[in-house]
Amino acid sequence: MTTEDTQFTVGKTTFYQGENGTHPLFRIEPGIPCRDAREQSSELMGYVRELTITGLMDEKPMMIVGCALLECDGQGADG
């Protein structure tokens, strides 16, 4: 068993939104295997990339706003 298989998220990072980052939006729960969190993050960031490109090509700014929120989620799962 590798070290990566035995490392888990600690659940201390909270992600905020709003003016001056005053509204807690979500946090990564404790006890998630780090490998699983990174895989989920990678998959989510792939979706963000595709949606951003589609939003730009189709001139749909709301898709890009949604991507910004997904990107925060994806980066959080990686952190």
C-alpha cells in the first residue's frame, strides 16, 4: 500500500464567495481518499474546459459564469 493510498482529506478548507469572500460556499469533507479527490477534480476541470470553449464559441456568457463556479469546485477538490 502506497502513501497515496493512505492519505485522506482533512476537511478544513472552506471556499467562500461574495464580496470580500464572506459567504461560505462549500468545503471538502474530511476522510475522502486524496487519490479520489484528485481524480474527481481532474474530471470536473475537463468539463470546465469544454464548457468554457463551447460558451465562447456559441457566445453564451452564462455558460462561462457557470464554469467559474465549477472551476472553484474542481480546484477545491485538488487542494
